[in-house]
Amino acid sequence: MKFVRGMIVVGAGKGDFSGKPRPFLVVQSDLFADHATISLCPLTSVISSTNLFRVSLEASPETGLVRDSEIQVDKVDSLRRDEISKIIGMTPITTMTRVDDALRRWLQL
């Protein structure tokens, strides 16, 4: 599978936050699309009020989500390609701009 930044995928790794199959947002640069691992932010349907580093994402046919979710920018992870089972949707560009802002804040870039 080819992964591009902004895709929403389903994957499961071995970490505390990536161990069960769940949706993730691809945040890795497209320049490294062939890399062995993909950098992602997990999504959760448990909505918090931490707007400085969580970004809301609505359920829609475009995103492939069935529940409104939050992108957990504070839990950036990398999964091997074989740990990603499918592509379910794309994130709107306006949401990706908010993700970029949240990543810069979280990582102090």
C-alpha cells in the first residue's frame, strides 16, 4: 500500500496506544513514502477538552470514520507497513492545517 500524508488508516502495533486495531492519521512527509515505517497519530472517539494538542475530526464518508473523533497529536507513533491493515479515508486540508499547528506546539518546532 502507498501511504500519503493526511490519509486515515487502520493499524495495530505493540505499544500502549497502538496495540488494538484503531484509526490513525498519517502525518509523515510524502518525501518518505517508501520508508519501512509510517509516522502516525492515533484517533480516539473519547472526546476531551484538550484543544491545544487534540484536533477534532468529524465522522463522514470522506474520513471513513463512523464516530466523531480526536486526533491525538500527543501520541505520535510509528508503525511498520505490515501493521497497517487498510486505508479508510482522507483528512480535510483545513484539519491538516490544525494538525500541523498542534504538532508544532506539542514538539515545540
